[in-house]
Amino acid sequence: MSTTTRPPRPGEEEGREYNFTTVEQFREMIAGGDFLEWAVVHGHHYGTLKSTVRRHLANGEDLILEIDVQGAAQVRETSPGAVLIFLVPPSLETLKTRIRGRGTEDDLRIRQRLLTAHVEMEAYHMYDYVVVNNRVEDAAATIGAIIVAEKCRVNRGVRPPGWGGVH
């Protein structure tokens, strides 16, 4: 669950996927060191609260965070044991079709998102794995397999040479 200064979209509920806050409150949380990672994307602040991560980990839960490249760089720096998986569309044209299909973004916003995606796709090298999202079901299965493999490695205490890869 992310904290954001973005206004809710139709159908979004406070506390499900996002906690909505003001820019001033968000900045206070940054100053207080409350975030594991945070970024400004298209003028809105997004961040993952450390307290949320700690709560889930304390309950023994697996945790998958949806973060952008800037957030991933912060996580890499502060949590070097984290496994970073980059989920990419097969192409920018496919991403454009998917965004357009939602019907929630105007042409300017779509162009901005595609530009951001292009820049982020060039940073794939900072991730442990890259998963191409041809179909949601396939991507979810691949991510699930990565999680199982990483748990096995952690339990054995080893990371083989050449670890990570493109899937």
C-alpha cells in the first residue's frame, strides 16, 4: 500500500491500495524518515511507509512493492538484500494500448507515462530480474517462481554466480 498526494481515482478507496494525504503531510513524513522509498511521479508524491513494511514482515508475510526506478534505487541502497524485479511491457506500443484501454488518461498524460516508461526501461540493469509482462497471468507465475527460488537461496544461504537474469 502506497501513500500518495494524488487524488483518488473513481472506485479507489482510502486504505486499500493507497493512503491519500496532502503534500504538506507527505513532506513531514519525508522529514521524519517515515518512508522506505518515495518519489515524485507526474507531480504527485508516492511512497512506501517503513511501518507498513515492518508490519508485514513481522507477520512473516512475503512483501511485493510496486515502485518506480527512483524508489528501487533507494531500496537497493537501504536494503541491499531486497530482490528487485523489473516488470516491463513487451513494448511501449503495448503499454500505450493498455493505458488507452483503461480510459482514465488523456493524450498528454499518456505521452508523459510513455516517456517515463522509456526512461525507466533503460535502467533495467539495476534490477536482479527483468520480467516481460506479455500476459498478467504469465508475469505473476514468473514472479512467483522467482520468489520461491529466492527463498530457497536464502534458506541455503547461497547466491550462485550469475544470479539474477532476464525472464
